[in-house]
Amino acid sequence: MNINHVLSVEELRDGGSLIISFQSDDSCEYWLMLTKFSDSGKGVIHGSPVLINRTTSVEVSLDWNAANVWLHKLEAYITNSEQLGIIEKMKSVIGAHT
């Protein structure tokens, strides 16, 4: 799958889930998502990463290394400083598990 472009990079209003939304060459919209699992006294705890095809509603669990590969591919498309801040959060979460 080739990435056409990144649509958005967000921290969702649930208080900590992190997503990168992108479109691929199959014309589908995907999310690379680090879901908020819980909120401890030390901050947000994230569940395992997932890749979600938003067009077909297919969700695939990823291991942390695969999520890291996806993140690095997608990062090349990001130039907005606010979005880069969220990318750094994602790197930190993934880095803690790899």
C-alpha cells in the first residue's frame, strides 16, 4: 500500500487517543491509531496500536515495531508544527514499547 497523502494528525477528544489519518493508493482512508486505554496518575496509558480502514471498517492490530514503521512512513508527509507535536507524542508512546 502506498500513501497518497496525510489527511490529519490529531489527539482525539477522549483525552488521549492519537491518530494519523491518511489516504492510500486504494482510495481508502486509514487511521494509524494509538487508543487511550486508561488514565493513570502518571498520565495516559495507550493500548496496542491499530490500523483501521475507515472506508471498509476493517481493523488490524499491529505490534509496536510495525506501528513504528508506519509512523516513520507517515512522518515524511507532515510539515505542520502542531501536527509534528502529536507525532512526537506518538513516537514517545511507541518508543516506550520497542
